[in-house]
Amino acid sequence: MSGFAATLAENAQHINETLDRLLPIDDRPESRLIEAMRYSTLSGGKRVRPFLVMTSARLFNVAESCALRAASAVEMVHCYSLIHDDLPAMDDDDLRRGRPTCHVEFGEATAILAGDALLTRAFEVLSEEPTHSDPKVRCELVAALAAAIGVEGMVGGQMLDLLAEHHDLTIPAITRLQRLKTGMLIGYSCEAGAILGKAPEPARNALRAYAHDLGLAFQIVDDLLDAEGDEKDVGKKTHKDAAAGKATFVSLLGLDRARAQADMLAVQAAEHLELFEEKAQPLKDLARFVVNRRA
């Protein structure tokens, strides 16, 4: 395992341990819901978004215990979105992270509830005092997350993605779609560390710019993996976009131009971090990891 891959894996382990504590098993009648929540959150994954929270928090010397809670809340939101995206009414996927999707394993009704419960638990975690001693910071964390994942963010982007199957989209339209669907939560993941650290505006702007380019690069690579990846490696069905006739960065740019665009965005993302000097190296390494990933 390469140096950065080991760093990412170590971070994922810390997130898994925190999620395990925040989603405890019990023997109440509704425990099947907890089981479904844990199934979808503790089933692997690179934990890229929590890594962004943890690494941005370190730029401002935030206590690790606080950052872990915020990072775990972000992962709960991400996993909620995956559960709902996989439903038959949405993307209708039966494989996620190499395992049956939540609705295949637990049924559609329980999967919907598990997603709902993860979303609400995330806000509960952010609002609790152990996340930060300053209530204003906790309120800002909650408000910023709500903005990032609502109609003007992730959920709105998912609506545009559903509509994309029936419309011919241009590159600007696809860029906006993916900025909402994928980029806004990535942006929040970077900004959460700055919020926890009460960072000045120039630092926040640098992280926002980095996240914007990283989010687009991430989605372009997702499109590339769907177009040319292997289902066993990727952990979910591939070639779905072409089968659905959906316009993507790959379908409009072609494989080579899309790959070159992702590489350019990774370089550009790293350049936004110069004011942090060597402390930002893990974020720069992540940008390169994102464009080189195979899953």
C-alpha cells in the first residue's frame, strides 16, 4: 500500500470506529433500522469526504475528537444519499461497495427509513456539545450542511440527474449538475474544518476553490470508471450511463479529453492551497489520488 493510500486507510479506520460508537446496536424492536444504518455506513469505502473534514480541520488545529464527529456526520449524509440513490425509484442499483445495496438486503421500506435516520442523526451529532463547545460554531455547521445538501445542493443535483436521462445536456449544464450533486458535499467537507477552526475568510475561500475543482475531477473520474471500469473493481454496476443514454463528461468530451480535464483540475485544485504551505500536502495528495483511482 502506497504512503497516501495507507494514510487514507488509517483515517477510514478512525471514522469507522467513531461511526460504530455513534450508531450503537441495541435490542429494541426497531433495531433492524439500526442494523440497516450500520450495514450502509460500515461497509467499507474510501471515506474521502471525512478525510477532507479531518485534514482541513488540522490546518486550523481543531481537536481531533471534534473533527471526527463532524467527519462522521458527513459520512452519514453521504451514505444516506447512496441508499436513496440506489432505490428502484432512482438509479435502481443492486450492488454498492461490492455488496448488495441496502434495499436489496433489507427491503425498500427499511432502506428509505435507514436513509432518513442517517440524515437526521448527522444533524443531531453536529448539534451536540462534544462536536464544538461554541454553540455558534455548531449552528454554522448545521446551517452550512443544510444548504449543501438541499434543493440548492445535493438533492437538487440528484433531481437534475434524473432529468438528464430525458434531455441532451451541454458541458455547462453537466458541470452545474455535478457541482450540486457531488461538489456541494465535497465543498462542505472542506469548509467544515474551517468552521470548526473559526478560520478567516481567505482560508475558507482557498478551500472552497480547491473543493470546486476537486469535486469536478472526482465526478469526471466517476464517469470514466463507469465507461471503462470493471464491476468487480468498482464495486457497483458499470456502463449504466451509456445504457441510459445519459450525457456525461465522457460522452461529450471522449475518454482522452475527459481524462486530461480531470488531471488539469487536480493540478489546479492543489494550486489553490499555496497559502497553507506544507500543511496542505495531504489535500494535494488527495487530488492526485482522486484522478488516479480505479474504484
